[in-house]
Amino acid sequence: RHLLKPVETSSANIEKINQGIIFYAPEGTPVHAVSPGKVVFCDWLKGYGLLLIIDHGAGYMTLYAHNQMLLKNKGEFVDKGEKIANVGHSGGINKTGLYFEVRHGGKAIPPLQWLS
């Protein structure tokens, strides 16, 4: 299962944090779905800011947090590589960037091994 990077940025701008990673990038940078799936959450969540969650089936979900703007609605299907949001710093993050997490069966798994 190989996924795209959600944000085009150099590896120097990627930091492991909590259970996921942050891709530091300028505000407004496009955020892309790493794999096809269905948007199951698309709203503000305390601590995550503007958050979008995609269900990819087989127990896999990806989380995209601290966005400036969300471009999809709950229930919509998205393709791999489709633009779903813009990078921001909503929800209490100091630098602009995308917080990204991969979950399987509700548990966070190390995301870097999944990204090409």
C-alpha cells in the first residue's frame, strides 16, 4: 500500500510529532488525498483545527489537521492525489503546516513507511 505525500515539501520540512508527522509548508499550499476514499469528517476539532478525515476501507483512515480551508464535504469520495484542503495553522499550531496521521483499526501507525 503506497501513498502519496499529502503536501509537496522537502524532507527537511517534515517532523515526527505525537502519533503522526507535520509537513511544514507556506499557508495555502495544496493538501492532497494520499489514497482514494470517503470523507468521514470535515469540520473544526479542538486541538486539530480544521480537520479532514478520509476512510480508505479495510480499517485504514488518514487525518489531515490544522488546515486553512477544507475543500471537501463529509460523504464525498476523493481520488488519490485530489486536492482536499489548504495548509494553514488553525487549532493552535505555531508554524503553518499539515499534521498528518495514518490510523488502522483506530490506532495510529507510523506514517512515514506508507509514504512514497
